[in-house]
Amino acid sequence: MKTLTDQVTEKVDQLLVVLDRDAAHIKQCLTDLNKLRACLVKRDSEALTGLLEAIRLRADDYGSNELRRQAIRRELASLLGVAPEQLNLSVLASRVGADAAVALQQRRQRLVELTGLLRKEYQNTALLLRHFEKLNRSLLDVIFGRGRRGSLVYDSTGRAKPQAGENLMNLHI
């Protein structure tokens, strides 16, 4: 029969594997965001479609890793007599041996750094998308003559009427 210490050590080892997979997933997300921005800038819709499909396929794998992490957390909390919502890596590190504590703190630090990078890259991608949105809206305004001030012509009944030849495209039939 395993002692409590052996059971906790086994679960911590399992958790370390899951945390390493979390770190690998975040690194992949960083790579995906860089590829996404490159596809957008190059206007490569085929590569973008492939990238989005690959991201969708990896989402299921990450979901199973998330479930595994939560299950290990519940098991460790039960073994340590702590409420699952109270158990985080810092609390766990304070309740295990020195080697396991160091490994947990290293994983925690790596995840904190990677999530900080991910947050920054996400913001950069969101900024690029907003820039493209504004550019597309401006182009559509020029093409269809929307948003122009002071260039209206009124007919004899007083209705505003667009001037012929001013827009790149006339939508009036």
C-alpha cells in the first residue's frame, strides 16, 4: 500500500507532465499568432484557413489536458486535505518535498512568463485586426462614397442625390 507521501509524489509527477503540456500549448499559441499575423499581412487566405483548422484540431487536445489538470488538482486537494479551489502551485509547493517544490515553482514561473508573452502577442494581433478593419472600412467608404461631407447635390424636389461620377462605384440603378 502506498503512503500518503508516495501518493502525493505520484500526483505531483503527473501534474508536472500536464504543466509541461500547458507550456507547450502556450508556445504553440504564440507560434500560431505569429503565423496568423503573417497570413493577414500577406492576405494568404488559403494558409489562414489551414492554420485555423489546425488550431481547431488542437483545441480538443488542450481541452483534455485541462480536464486532466483539474482532476489531478482535485485528487491532490483531497490527499492534502485542502479545498480544490484553494490549491494552487504555490500552496502545493509549500506542502511537498524540496525537489518537487523546486520543480513546481519552475513550472509556475515558466507558465507566468509564457502567459505574459501570449497576452502581449494577443494584443498585437488584436491591434493589427483593428487596423485592418479601419482600413477596409475606409476603402469601402471611398468605393461607395459613404461618409463624404459637402458633396451632395439636391434635385428639384429637395432630395439629396449623389453626384454622378464622384464614386468609384455607383450603386443606384
